[in-house]
Amino acid sequence: MQDVFDQQAVPSGVAPRPANPSRAVVWLALTALLVALALFAAELLLGRARVMDRATADTRGQADQLSEHAARLMGAHALILRNAEWLVRSQGWDGVADTPRLFEWLRDLAGEAPEVQSYWLVDATGKVRVSTLRWPVPEINVADRDYFLPHEDGVVGPHVSARLSGRLNPEVFFALSRRIEGHNGAFMGVVQVSLRPAYFESFYASITTHPDTEVMMVRDDGEVLIRHPAPMDASTTLGNVADLINHRDPTTGLLTMTSPFDGQERLYAVADVDRVPVRIVYGVSTARLQADWAWAALGHFSFAIVATLLLLPLAVIALRQTRQAEMAQGQLRSSNVALEARVRERTGHLDVALDDLRRSEERLSRLVNTAPVAIMEIGPDGRFTDVNAAAERILGLSRASIIGIRHDAALWQATSLDGRSLSSVDFPTARALSGQAVRDGEYALRDPKTGARQILSVNAAPIRDEDGRIIGCTATAMDVTGRYEAEDRQRLLMREVDHRAKNALAVAQAVVRLSRADSIEAFTSAVEGRISSLARSHSLLAQAAWSGADLERLIEDEVQAFAADPAQLNLRGPRVRLGADMVQSLGLVFHELATNAAKHGALSQPDGQVTVDWSIRRGTLDLTWTETGGPTVTAPPKRQGFGSTLLGQVLRHQLGGKIDMQWAEPGLRCTITLPLGPQA
């Protein structure tokens, strides 16, 4: 290449013109300077655009990540609140508040989640029925609280309250709550979880790389629930940023605005939290962005100045060009290394956040699998896509076997409660797939392996995508077979009690009408004794749920009331279970024998003995009542009293048995033969 200082060859016939290398150098320097200034100006504009584009993408990305974190976390607790709501609706307030089962379950859940302070269940009057802070819960009313009043006015939920200070625990919290409704839609109360702002503040502090970064969680009305950096004074009120929320770009969710807390101008990104009325606001300082851009521009400006100055000494530009290029490349490599270090640092914080999110998902999975309620997810084609452990137990199959089966498969033999086969469209899950929200839909099914019948109470709701299309449904089911069986047993027991009470009143009426005595005092004593006998028999039946009574216990209860010493009664015989229809009548028989023994026979003497022997032969009870040690019997009684008449009437006509009374000299010997029938 020809050097610029060399003179060019002049064609023949043309007068030589003196060369002017200085002008060439000046023009070359001016041209290089203009090119450098143009490149510098372009780099300033492009560099600023790159800084802002990167900051915009990072800010939106961080806001979306934190929004997803909040949605997963609060969604898990919203599901727990729905489970607690269904337990209250199915069991009633007394059912969940009188035992610590629900308290212990919620307390264990709260212990697994560091973001949870406590769970509360409040009835329609505002009275706290269950609180994981204390069992039993003290008398406290929260009808004036922000998480109660909206639900009392009809808000179903989930609802997020303002920051509050606890009454049992003074720690500042905000509540995620749901309205509890009865089967008729009536207001039954509120279930809420108290969340710790300190947990979110600590989490936000762990993922921010610059101290001037601002992160907030705000309600829909702009009320600030959590802010990082956290204020020195952890008061219940942080402020309202409704103006900031309202001025965001509706498409990108971005805006640039001065912070109402510290006066710094920031680039903010606002992201809505799915299914929860809160938003995440993430802001980076514009001053820091300008500083980043200025530092980058300063490097380019320095490079341009150096390059321009190097144009002046053209003699050394060739020698220093390579060196300066290497220096520039070294500076660029250093800048790239620093930039990569910042990227790695930010990526590390995001990895920590994602790891925390994974742990939260694992906790949610454990909570779902330990819930006492079956939780099922069904796709748009009506096939199960996921179930928890409780659903495996209720449906009688493993999770692997259930997934892929239609929810209305014939293997469960589903029927309505009156026994009619359940059509596919009548399943609660089918109604949810058609767009309905189903509450407490009940039907029966049979275990595919054992054939056992179960009654389920099902709640189901459709799942919709962003465009409102139904893409499946979720359902929860509780086995309420025990409740129906208990109601049947209670009705049967009430009928039995009614029958026994009427029968006892009829017997008592007959006893009063047929009793005879020489005086009012004797009549009263006789009637009271017989009525007491009926009462003792009635108590024995009640203790055995009206299923019958033990023969030995019946004799002891009747005779011991007349014996001065328990040793006066000797009982010998096998265990005999008397039918319920025989107990009261046979009790009167032993009462009359004991009364006679106390007045005239063995029990009237301190050394007297009553021995009762019995045996069973071909469904017949053979019983012998023997008295010894009493007054000597010289002859049978001349007059037959009401007691003797009662013995004959009860044993022969009512119980279908026989009685033989022998008045021997040592004392009365009474032989009773009684058919036991199927009740023995």
C-alpha cells in the first residue's frame, strides 16, 4: 500500500503539482472525528435503548415471577379454606368446634407453612369458634374486622383484608378469607388464614440485587400490604398507591413514576395475582438505569476521544493502532465479564426463588394428599387427570388405576339416594363440566373391589381458561355414609324407645289398677316397689340400647334391694341374654318373689338364703327359686294376693311360661319354665 506521505506519479505532459500531506492528514483526521462522533451519538441512543429494553424485560419478568409465587402460595391456602368451609357446612359449627380434630389439622398445616400465622373459623355472629393459636378458643368476637364485614355483606371470596394487628397475637398480619354459606345460601360465617407480612418481606429481600429496588404487594383498592424495603416501624398501615396502579399501561403493565414512600423515580411493572384480589408492584430506580447507561456511554466516549487524539500524530498511528485496539478489546472483555457476573448473580437469586417455589409446591402436595376430603381433577373429556390419597380410599382404586377412567364409569354402579341409576348428565362433575357450580351434590356408589355401598357429598366447579372456555373441573367429595347410618339408627332407636315407654306406661297402669292393700300406706308402698322394678328394668334396657338384658344382672337388681347382706343371694347358671320384650315382665316376677321373701320368707331373717339356679334346655329356661333359713312354713298361704296373681298372669299369659310354687317346711321353692325363643 502506498504511504500517504509519498508523492503520486505525475503523468507525462502534465506539470507536477506539489503534494500537501498536511491537508490530507487534516481531512483524514476530520473525517475520522466526524465518523467517531456519529458512531458515538448512535451508540448513545442505541445504548440507552438497550439499557431500557433490558430493564423493562427484567422488571416485567420479576413482577410476573413474584405474581406466580403469590398465586401458588395463596391458591394453596384458598384450597385449604374451601376444605374447612365444606367441613363446617357438612358437620355444623358444633361438630367442628366441640372436638379438636379440625383445630389439630389446621394447626399442623400452619406449622408446615412459615408464611402462616394462624387459621380462624368464625360463625355468623362474629364469634371465633376455632383458632389455631389456642384450644379451646377464648371468648372473642371479630364482627368488626375487615375480613368479616365484606363476607357478611355478601362477598364470597377469596377476600384479602388490610394489614391488622392480632388480638390473641399482637403480630401484624393480613387475612385471606372466604364466606361460609349454608345449603340455602344463608351466611354461616367466615374462614380465614392470617398471613405474615414479615415472610414476604424477607422473601422479597432475598431476591432483590439492589438496595433501591422496591417491591410491593397491594390490594385492588391500592392499599399496600407488604413493601420492600420494609419500614422501620412495622405499623398496620403502610399507605395507598391507587394512583400508581391506575396510571400503568393497560397493555404492558409498566409506568414510570415517583415513589410515594422515598421520593425516588422508578420504572414500575404491575402484575395481577391469579384468582386473588392483589397485585405485585416491582420497581427499579431510573437513576440507577441512567447511571448504568452513563457508565456505558463514558466508556464509548473515552474510546472515541482516544481514537480522535491518535489521529493527530499520524506518524505513530500505525504503531499504536494494534495496541489501542487490544486495549479497547480488553476494556470490552472486562465489561462483558462484569455484565456476565451480574447476570449470573441475578440468575442465582432467581434459582433461589424457584427453589422456594418448588418447596411451596411440595408442601401444597403434602397438604392435598393428607386432606380428609377427596380432591379430584377431571379433564374436558370427563376423564380423571389427578386425584389425592383420600380419593383413592373413597373410589376404591389406586391413583394409577383411576387416572384416565371416566368419572361416570359403570364400575362404581352410581345411584341416587333413592336407589335409581344415575344418568351421566346427573353426576355433579358432569354438571360442573357443563358450567354449573355444584354444592353438596349427594349420590351413592359401590366399592369396585368389596361392593360396599358409600354415600358421597360432592362439591364441583368448572375450570376456565383466559377466554372463559371450560377446560375441565375440580371436585371434592366426602364420605357421609356414617351420617346416614347414624340417622337411621337414631330413628330406629327412637321408635324402640317410644314402644318401650308406651309398654312401660301400660304395665304401670295395670299395676296401679290391680294392686290391693289394707291401707293407703301399704298400697303406696306396694305400688312404689312395683314401679321401681319397672324403672330398674327400663334402665337395664336403656344401657343396652334396648337390645335386651342379662338374666343374672336382672335378678341381682331386683333381689339386692331387699337383702340386708349381699351374701344372702346365691346365683348359679350360665349366661342368658333375655329379649327386650321379656325384661320388664320378668323383672316384676323377681320383684314379687323378693318382696314375699322379705316380708314372710328367707330375706326376713338375717341368716336366710335365697338360691336361684337356672339352665337352658332346647331354647327353654328352667329356673328354680329356693328359700332357706327363714321362718318355718307350716301351710301354704290361705289367701292369694296380688303378687301371686301377678306371677301367674305374667308367666302364663304374657310370657307363655309355667310356674310351680311349693310351700315346703324350710321355705318356698318356686320352679319357673319359660320359653326364650329367638331373643335369648
